[in-house]
Amino acid sequence: MPHHPIHIIGGGLAGSEAAWQAAGAGAHVVLHEMRPLRGTDAHQSDKLAELVCSNSFRADDWEANAVGLLHAEMRQLGSLIMACADAHQTPAGGALAVDREGFAQAVTRAIGGHPRIRLERGEVAGLPPAEWRRVIVATGPLTSAALAAAIGQLTGEADLSFFDAIAPIVHAETIDMGVAWRQSRYDKAGPGGDAAAYINCPMDQAQYGAVIDALLAGPKSEFKDWEHVPYFEGCLPIEVMAERGRETLRFGPMKPVGLTNPHRPDDKPYAVVQLRQDNALGTLWNMVGFQTKLKHGAQSEIFRTIPGLERAAFARLGGLHRNTFINSPKLLDGRLRLKADPRLRFAGQITGVEGYVESAAIGLVAGRLAAAEALGETLDPPPPTTALGALVGHITGGHLGHGAGSFQPMNINYGLLPEMTAPSRREDGRKLGKRDRVRAKKRAIAERALADLGAWAKPAALVA
């Protein structure tokens, strides 16, 4: 391996993608992962790209959903994370969900087999050595305390943090299918073609009210050292949602629309608890929206009051962990380099993007930028008209600060992309309705993005 490879710290989704992209561009890479020599509060294995929360990569519709567009862009650029996700998908309606074990194994195997990537196990405690000329810090929201402190000291910034929660997983054989049923909302088929990708547990008004009461009264895990840390709005604990109003959940993850109970077709459920397949065998199911900080005993007791889950056995109960991210708009330049030390690039959730796909996407860009620099080439970030470029632009300057703590984790959304005028008529001249205009506008934005991305970089071929 050359004397000055690119060092990537962190073997999560962002670090693995960054390593794959940099190596695919011709650079040599050393990927540092501290597990299993040092664990975290959320990981359970030593595999790369382990999914510690949901197993969903969210919506896969590139024409009408911003994260689906991000999927398409990453596939166009030879993303390892997307290739492994596609190869290990599980039914999830219109979403792309994966068998977390098979997915992590596939990423680990691909990285381990790449001739230009060397995987080193062990913690990078503190700032990287001065002789490491190019570094990508992709340590994610669970960055080790020593490295986080060193970054804070270098930048003069206090760490920004937020709470993130994990949902319980249920053994399928313990779900009562005489009460529950399989169906996706509006029977919408997902990437795998399954229109019955969810298990649905119906609740009447009294049952729903009892669960809300229990969520509000149940004992919670408290963390005195974290008491001033905010929650990320996209992954709120279910009891926090319940505190915002008794009907909040019924209009959120427990909404009953688009579903018909085949056991009682004339009886409209007041609320529905959905479970999404979590592994390829279909033996484990994730309780959608039920991330929680309830104590384990209370979780088992409360969730077994849900119709169909009376005898549920849990493969994993919910939990809460602290996430960390830097103030990227202030600290990073447009190429994801730390202004205080440009040899350091940042990627993944530590930059303030939220979500598996967004994290891997920033890793993809960081890997390509670092490789170009290492090979003496010039490469600009992706165009702002692409989902990839929009994410980079937001975290490196697009956010308008309004005081300390105003920069918070962000998922990809159309609001980050430049506007386009919505088409008003069909090809045959007929006027489009409002809903059709919205969809046509989103498709136009996506077509522009994919065309501009194709002009930015040729697709990278996956290395066997």
C-alpha cells in the first residue's frame, strides 16, 4: 500500500461507502473500525455498516420522494450501500427495508475483499496522527469520547448532541394472526413487489386510550448527564409523541387509513399498530414508530396490551442513546474539509445529516472528493440540483443560523433542492389537477437531478 493512503475512521454506513468510493476511484484506503475491541451503546456486532435502529432505508420512489431520488443517485454512482441493500431487501410496501444481518455481512465481505482497502481494528483515540495526510472522520453519532473531545478542542466548539431512540423487535411466531393481518396501506407494492408488507394490529378507541395512558404513566429511563439534550424530531420516542396530544399517534405512526381488517371488514379500526419485516427469513418484525425510552419491564407489559401482541416475545426491546454531530455550516468548507485542519474531512451523521441513506450519501461524496485530491485531480462537489449536492450544500453553508443550537439534523427533502415551475398541462394539452401537478413537478426535479449527476461523474463500477 502507498505511503500516504486515505485514512477513514469509522466503519459504519458512511465510512464503508467512503472507503468503497475512494478505492473505486483508484486511491488506497485504510479503514479504521474500533469494534469489537471497543463497543458502543447501540452496536451488537463487529460487522461493518451495522444497522442499530430501524432496518428501513425509507421510500424508494425516485419520481415522487426525495429519499427515493437519493437512492437513485447513489445507485447511479455505484454505491456499495445501495447495492447491498437491494440484494438483501425485505418486504416493506413502498419503502426499501433490508435484512440487517445479511446487509451488514455483505458490506463487510465487500470491503474485506477490495484490493485497495485495508481494514484495521482499533480505536483512534484523539486526533489522527500528523503523518496521516488525508483523513475522513465518519465515526457517526456514537463517536468515541476521546475523539469527540479532541475535535471539540481543535474547533473550539462544544459538541452538539441529540437523543435517538430504538424500536422493539418481535418474534413473528408470537404475533396472533387471528387478530392481526398482512397489508400495506392502500395495498401499495414496494421494491420487492409485495403489497402486504406490514403486519397490522387493530385497536378500538378504548384500547388506544389505554395504551396512551400507559405510555404517559410508564417509568422512563432517565439520564441526568443528558437532561438538556434535545430529541431529533424525526425519531421521537413514542411516549414523547403521546405527550404532545392524545391524538398525535393516531395521526402519525398509528393512523388507520388505507387498511381493511379482513377479520372484521365492516369494523373500521380507531388506530393501527404496524410491524415491518426486519430480516429475510421473516421471523423478526420491527414495531414501526415505537422507538422508546420506557424501561424494559414497562415495554413488555404495555406492548402486550396491543391486540395481536398479547403473547409477543421480544428479540430486542427499545432503548435510547445519545448522538453527536458537529456544527458543520460553521466548521466545514464546501468540500467537507475541516477549516481548522483541512486534512480532515467529515462524513455521515456526525456532519448533521439524519438517516441511513443520507449518512452513506455524504460518505460517498467525501470518498470521491478525497480520492480526487489524493490522485492530483480536481473534483467539485455534486451540483446543487442533485439530492447529493443539496445535502452537501445544506451542511456546509445552506443552513441559516439563528443562535446556538439552531443547526439540527436534517433528512433529505425537496426544500433543499432548487425550485422548478410545476407543469400545468399534460402532453395532450389537458390541464393537470393539483395532485398531478405536484407529482409532475417532483418528477421534473428528479429528472433534472439525474441528468446533472450524470454530467458530474461517470458511474463507478462495483469491484468484484
